[in-house]
Amino acid sequence: MGRNGTFLETGAYWLLYVVSFSGALLHWRLGNELLAALCGTTALFSALLIGRVRIIPATPKH
């Protein structure tokens, strides 16, 4: 993918984080807990992608 692609990908994850986090706060204030939880989960997932944390362990190479 190259360095430029990685930069663009990380920027997209940050945008997803900002939008989903603010959406979670907005829905929480409006009393819609289901959408707040969905947006919060998406914000958490995007934060994991920003940090490059693997949810599923990588398979060992032989």
C-alpha cells in the first residue's frame, strides 16, 4: 500500500473516531441509548484500528 496509503488509512480511522464519538455523545444526550452504544462501539473499534491493535492474534509463521 505504501506510506501514502497508510497515512490516508489512518486519517480515515481518525475521521471515523471523531464522528462516531461525537455521535455517541449526541445520541446519549437525546436519550437514544441504543444508537449511543452503537456509536460508542464504533469509536472503540476505530481507536483500536488507529493503534493497530490486533483483535485476533496473528497466526505463527512456520
